[in-house]
Amino acid sequence: GDPGSAGHATAGAGSTETPTRSPGWWRGAPGARAVTDVAPLPIWPGSASRLAGQLARQSVSQAGYPVDHPDTLLAHDHCRVERINERGMLEHRCDTLAGDSGSPLLLRTPAGWQVVGVQSSAPLAAQRAQANNLAVALPTVQPLLRHWLSQPLSPSR
């Protein structure tokens, strides 16, 4: 492989793990390069009810850096979302751990991957078989994001 691509990986359908980064990859280690060819993923454009309907028919994927593999991007495919609860959280069955907070929940659509949620919390190890993981559903925060992004930047004081 290309020695300049160490630590660069793209999660996709069926992927479960990417190569571990070499020590010091972030300090400009020999052969390291800045990743500049990655486009941001679009967020789910629809309503919470439309998302709930889609998630009743289709599973999601989650990718992050859990505490037990902090240098390895791990992906969980075919995770079931149980529901969007009354607080606007996705209750899902992806196997997340500490360190996965902030990672995306992804839905494959005809237009490509879309971010539908952001991982928030996981149950304790003793409760994993009975309890769901939680992710913030993007329709829950979209109005706030749009409002914040529409505001002019003010100088810091």
C-alpha cells in the first residue's frame, strides 16, 4: 500500500475495522500526510417522523474510536434503531463504548451516506443486553444548527 496513507481509511458497508495508526502519526511522522480528500457527509434533510419511518425499514452504521481501540476506527454495521424517543434521541443497538461519544450514526440512502444521529451514551456493561444506546437524532437539533450557522461571527472578547 501507499506509505503516505497510514491511518487513512474510509468506512463503508461491511467494513469493521481499519488499520491502526502508527505511533506519532499526528506529529508528522515519516510517511504521514494530511488527509485533505475527505468530503463532509450530508445530514438527514427530513423530519423526525420521516426518519422514524425510514429507520423502521433500514438499519444504520456507527463508526468511532472506542476506549478499547483508541487508535483504530471501528465500524458497526446493520445496527437496529428501536425508536426516536420523546426527547428526540435515537435508541439503538450499535455496540458503542466510552470514546464513541460524538461519532456519527449513518444511514445509507440512494443519494449516499447521510448522518442521522450523533452518539451520546451507552449503557453500563452489566446492562448492555437489556438497555439501548442513545444518539441525538439530527432532526432534533437541525433548527438550532441552522440558526447558529446563519449568525454572523462576532469577534472574541
